[in-house]
Amino acid sequence: MSTTLTIRIDEKTKQRLERLAAAMARSKSYLVSTAINEFIEANEWQIREIEKAVTKADQPDAKFIDHEDVAEWLDSWGTKNEKKPPG
């Protein structure tokens, strides 16, 4: 089941959407609905992962590595003196 949602977009974006819909042989509604779903899925995933990481970081036995140590390790990648991962 679907419902109607009205949005305002600028004329240039509307024209781009119309050209894309024509090129893909899809409706504007289909493209916008797909884009919104993909945006929501990506952001929901990101929020879930952030919440999991915060929960893990809040544990009493959480282990942290100094930013400087990580940066130094990353800077050594691809050099003759590549360092082992910190921690």
C-alpha cells in the first residue's frame, strides 16, 4: 500500500529528475520513492551502528587506542618502515 507525499523542489532538480526518469523508462515517483528508501535504509543502518559502537564503548572493559597512535600507524602504510597495528 502506498500513500501520497507532496514535496517542493527547485525547477532545475525537477528537470533533471524528468530527464533521468525518461532515460530510465521509469516514473518520477518511482525514482523519488527509491531514492527516499535508499536514503532511509543507509541512515538507519548508520544510526544502528553508531548506537552499537557507543554501547560497546560504554562497557567497563572497553579498550581505546590513542588517535596519535592510529595516525602514526596509518602514515607508515606503504613505507619501508611500516608499523604494526597499535593496541
